[in-house]
Amino acid sequence: MIDHIKQLEAMARQLEPDAQARQQLLAQVTTYAEHFLQGLADAPVFVSGTDNGRSLYDSPISETGTGIEAALQTIQTSVDRPNLNPASPHFLGYIPGGGLYPSALGDYLAAVSNRFAGVYYAAPGAVRLENMLLQWMAELVGYPATMAGNLASGGSIAQLIAIVTARETCGIQPADIGRAVIYTTEQVHHSVEKAIRIAGLATAGQHPIPTDSHYRMDATALEQAIIQDKQAGLRPWLVIASAGTTNVGAVDPLTAVDDIARQHNLWYHIDGAYGAFFVLCEEGRKVLAGMDKSDSIIMDPHKGLFLPYGTGAVLVKNRQHLYQAHHASADYMQDTLDMAEELAPSDLSPELTKHFRGLRLWLPLKLFGVAPFRAALAEKIELARYFYHKIQEIDGFEVGPYPDLSVVTYRYVPPRGSTNAFNQRLIQEIVRDGRIFISSTQLNGNFVLRLAVLNFRTHLETIDMTLEILAEKVRSVGGY
Ligand SMILES: *Cc1c(COP(=O)(O)O)cnc(C)c1O
């Protein structure tokens, strides 16, 4: 038996490379990362015509490992090359992502030490570190210190946590769902729809509220809808406002919505996944006034704080509400119960074992301080405004509303032929070209182009290049 154990041990020990082997691995990985980062500005932001990663199947998982070189080669050709490169400064589509380098180092340290960040007893420091970050966000939003929050994997899960908390706090039982009504605009992010469905609320009523010419919620229409639904014997219980819609970056009238929510006793949730961190800069703070009034809010560090994908936050003003909706206990957890001085992620979210996400946020904030984040966010707003003015100087372009934050909508109106078809061709050409990446949407039945500025690597030169490329592609698509 001992022989067998020793035999197994010899094999199992391969899982722990020695110090020298570790250094070699790390050196090769950082060489790869440096190559990636140093080539970023000149690399295409969209690469078409590859095998879309199909060659991954040529090296399946097998009994024996490959070396790090072969593994990095596979990552390069099959993963990092095909299609969209969101780390690029020239990524201006959807809502751009980030990828702060110190976050990668924070992830590295979190993975190496592997603290159990879900439970206070196991890792009080890790729990406090995340709570401290959430408290910092609460201050930004204007919530009291008695709030609670959670660093989730992204905005969608944060949204789900908020909606489940609202459902539990408002006591919406299965028997009530048929009468319960939720209020949003049609501009709300589709993760709200998803969360409503996953939370078992698909059969609840949803009353779409019209938007104004800036695609912001019409607060008067909201109040009318609530009154009308009450008169019809329904139960209005939840209103969801957007602090920066994904579509056009519009901020709903946050204070007016609050007045109505209070008057009619609704839970007030704000989706600030894209926009809420703009509160760090002066211009953003003006537009976002009233966020503090809500009962819950989500905000995505992997958007507005430029983190790599994998971190979205939810804050709930009354910590009891978040706790009541998410805590649970079990016999095998009995050792962990007593000494908690702070609520931990496992009390406040669906997760037990979790990625120690705090470190990837804390490390860049500690290394850089907050000031460069403020500047970068102010810069993104300015760049969007700059584009908004400059694009109108190119003959034939028309714009949507003046940007509340950092999304601009626009389209080219050709002298003849279908405007929608022209803009579809235009965006195809731009994506194929690969120097910049923009995306599109539908507004009032029109196919419109979007420019979303949020990558921390995007600066003036990218916007100027975008203006040049747009002018150039209009000429080639239109044959002028
Ligand atoms: C991105 C986004 C979401 C969803 O967040 P994920 O982090 O992508 O899951 C929700 N709402 C808005 C307004 C967003 O921009």
C-alpha cells in the first residue's frame, strides 16, 4: 500500500513545479504578455478570416502535458487572435472593456494565495478588503455606511442579486406575481429582462415607460402608469432606472423617479453598470445626481474602472435587505458562524466559494490612487463630446442626442438610396478594415452607428483616426 501511495505521490508532485520551474514559467508568460501589450496599438481591433479557434481541437486535453511554449502558441493563434480585441485602444463598440495591468497582478496574487474570500472566519482580511471597496463605492454613490454590497462576476449577476433582493423585501410571493408590475423603459439593458425571468418573475406585469427625445424615462408617464395600474387593481412594486443606457448612454431623471417611487412605495433600482463610475468626475457627477436616492444600484468596475472582465458590483442601501435575501447556513459551516465582525460575500450573494475579486480592484486603486481614474473618466466624456461636434463637420453625417456620458449615436445620410442600407455597408467596411471597431443599434426603426468611449487606452488620436476612417469609408462605400 505504501509503495502505491509513493508511486502516486511521485506523479502527483508534478502539480507543484519547483521554484526554478516557476520562474521559468512566469518569465515565458510575462514575455508573451509584454509582446501582446507592446503590439496593442498597432494590432487590428478585429481580425476576420481566421479559423475562429477551431485548431484548438487539434490539441485536445490529454494524459501528458505540453510545454508552456506550445500552450502559449495555442492561446495566441486560437484565442487571442480571432475576432474582437477589446484590450485595443481602438475598440469603440458596445461598452468597451478595460484590462488594467495591476488587475492581472492582483488576480495572480489572489490565485497563488487562494484565500477563501467568501467567509469571514476563513479570510477576514479578504472579506474586509472587499467590504472596504464596496464602502468606497457607497460613498461615491452617496449611500450610508449601513449599506451592504457584493462584488459579483459582472453586471448581469449584480442585477439578479438586486432584483431578488427587491422581490424578497417587497414580499412578492408566487400568488402575487400575476398582479405585480415592474416599470422600465424600452432602453433598459437586456440583463434586466434576464434577471426578471431567472428570479421567477417572468409572468409579472411589465409596464414599458416611454422615453423623451433623449431616450430618458418620461417621469410623468411613469407616474400616470403607476396610478392607472393601481386603479386597475394591480400592484406596482419595482421601478428600474438606467444611469447610462447601453444603447445611447442616456441617464434617466433619477431624482424625479425617486419622488414617484417614494410616493407610491416602490423599490427603486438603478442600473449603473455602464455609467455609475462617471460620478468620479465633475461632469459625470452633474448628470448622475440622484443616484443616492435609490434602494439598490449596480455598477461595473470592469466597465467604468477599466478592470479586466469579471467584476460587477451591487449595492443595497439597507444591508438587512441584501442579507435577508441571500444568507443561508448549514451544519457543516457551524465553525464559521461565531466570530464574524463583518458580513461576508457568502451572506450577501448566491456564491459560497468565490474568486477573490477584490484584489484585482484594490491593487490598481492603491498603486495609482483615484486621481488618474477621475481624469480618465472626464477624458472619455470630453472625447465623446469632441466626436459629437467633429462628426457633424463631415458632410452628410447627422447625430442623435448630445451625449449624457460617453456614447454618441450618428449615421450617414447618403444623397440617394437607402440610409439604413448605406450605414450597414459602412459598418461592415469599417469592421473589415480592422483599424477601429464601432457597433450599431436601432433607434426609431433607423439603423444608427454608435461610438462608445470607455477603454482607458482610448485617447484623442483614436478619435481623430476614427473620424478620418469614417470619412474615407463613406467615400469608398458611396463611390464618391
Ligand atoms: C453591460 C451592462 C449590463 C450587464 O453587465 P455585464 O457586466 O455585461 O453582465 C447591464 N446594464 C448595463 C447598462 C450595461 O451597460
